Amino acid sequence: MSIGVEPSTSTGLVDSFGRVHSDLRISLTDRCSLRCTYCMPEQGNVWLSRSSILSAAEIAHVARVAADLGVTSFRLTGGEPLLRVDLAEIVAQVAGLRSGGSPVEVTLTTNGIGLAERIDELVAAGLSRVNISIDTVRADRFLELTKRDRLADVLAGIEAAAGSPLRPLKLNAVAMRGVNDDELVDLVDLALAHDAEMRFIEQMPLDAGHVWDRSTMLTRDEILTVLGERWSLTPVPGRGDAPAERFELDAGPSTVGVIASVTAPFCGACNRLRLTADGQLRSCLFATDELDLRGALRTESLTDLDRDHEIADVLRRSVGAKKAGHAIGDPLFLQPVRGMNAIGG
Ligand code: SAM
Ligand code: SF4
């Protein structure tokens, strides 16, 4: 039910460059069952305090106001969202929302560990789709890359997703020179065997350890060259505001995607906002500032109406201040203080 914010496209989340924001990525936790080297350090992590983490009801509250302002798609991420015991409840609450008269879409980005045991309850709760991250199909390499011996659990998650009604199913891999660049074809084959689309992501400077180095990043062009040696690649038209460029493999119907955030940024079509697990709103992965929503959610003196207006105001201010792009190539580029696990990928 909508309370305080008038559903309106004219007052929707449009930034000063005319970009309409219809996608909210919600990080449910900064904690994780893995320690992917490009995302978070193995040790020495300083976790968000439990009391600062938004509850299911608080997340649903922000989502409701966002839906009233034109957000139609909600992606639950983290950290690892499957670590939240109330994940199905969050999915159910958000999936029950409508935006512009239509049901919203709720999707999940996960490392897949534990997905097999919970997929039925997530589907029943109204989950629309799932993206599963897998960077390698070799157990020894998986251990080296994630510091955990859990490849079998990830594969079980992919198997379960493939057997579920959640479609399209997407698998994500960060492509890294000297780490998994010899596995691009194997990863696509894994996806094809599970009726899924493999998507390769250029590594971004978002590791909590701040050790990103451009030279270890495999570029879009390099990825396409490797894939092009095995398949003919035909660009799929109509990318819209999607981060991934998609290509048909051998004239389709199977496809592969490349997310070239660094060498071919897609900021001009960005429609995304991000909510951290502790209730801070970010207009960009690379934003160095955040606006607080937790205060509005927890100030007891606010009426329901004032609270909705305050949340809407923060959403609008964040969008209003959004910059044109991330400027990773700029010599003055500053990596955000939070790592990817704490921002929400
Ligand atoms: N734990 C879940 C997972 O791994 O899918 C959700 C959170 S994770 C931060 C979301 C996505 O961000 C994953 O696909 C991961 O590979 C990607 N990611 C993390 N750090 C990255 C980086 N430095 N550059 C590019 N992608 C990154
Ligand atoms: Fe965890 Fe996902 Fe980050 Fe890997 S990429 S450490 S699975 S949050």
C-alpha cells in the first residue's frame, strides 16, 4: 500500500542529466561466506554493527517509497544475501509492491552457497530472477581466489537455479589476467550446460584491500578476442540501460555478456541507485559520498507521512546530486572507502 508519496513520473527519480532511475540495488549485509580477493580481504574486516543493519521491515519501507517514485526493479545483493535468515521475508515484502500500477521485479545476486536449500522458499516468496557468481570451475583455484573450499556448494546452487523456474539465469565472473583468463570458454560451457548466460565483468577498483591494478584487469576487447576464437559473436541489439553488452554465440540462441565498466563505461544510461546494508544511499558504485536513510527510518518522532516524505527527499537529493560518470580513468580518481562487499554489487 502506498501512503505518503504521490506515484508520479513527473516527480520521479530523474537526475540532472535526464537519467530516470528505476533500479534500486539493496545490500542486505556486508558479511560473506567467501573472501574473493578482488572484493574483500581475508582478514581484518571491520563489520557493520548488527544494530546498524536495516531490518526486513525497514528495507521494505524504503522499497515502497522508491516504488512510488518509479523504481520498478529491486536487486538484493551484499555481501552475501543468503546469509540473511530473513531473505525470503524480504523478497516477499518487496515483491508485493507495485510501481506505476505493475508488480515490481525482485532479483538476487549471490555466490550460490546455500541456494539449493532455499530456492523453493525464495521462488514461493516471489523472486523473479537470480544471478550467480562463479569465477572458476577448478576447485584448487576456487580456494585460492575465495579462500574457501566451497566450489561444490556454488555448483549445487547453479544446479538448483537451473532446475527452478527462475529465468533468465545469469552467471557472473570477474575476468582476471593470470587468474582465470584461461577459463573463459569453460565458464561459458558451464553456463550453456545450465541454460544460463555467462557474463564477464571487468575488474573494478572496489576491493576493500585497495589493491586493484589496471594491468591485472582483462579488458572487454581481450575477453571478446578469446571468446571469438571459439564462437562467432553477433551483437544483440537493444541494450537499453543494461550494464552488459550481449552477443549471440554462433548466431544464437545462446548468448554471452560482457560488462565493461572500466574500458567502456555505460554511465550515460545508468538508472541505478544503491542502498547499503546500514541504510546509506549511494547514487553510484564509485560515489565518495552517501546520504543517510537510516535516520529517517528510525526517528520515532516522525509521523508515517513525514517519514515517507523524508525518505523520498533523500532519494531525490541523491539522484539530484548524481555525477555524470565514475571517472576511473581520471588521475584524480578516488576509490570509495567501502569495498564492494559493503556497497553491494
Ligand atoms: N556475494 C554475492 C556475489 O558474489 O554475487 C553478491 C555481492 S558481490 C559484491 C556482487 C558482484 O560483484 C559479484 O558478481 C562479484 O563478482 C562482483 N564484484 C565484486 N568485486 C568486484 C570488483 N572489484 N570488480 C568487479 N566486480 C566485482
Ligand atoms: Fe563475497 Fe560476493 Fe564479495 Fe565474493 S564477490 S567476497 S562472494 S560479496
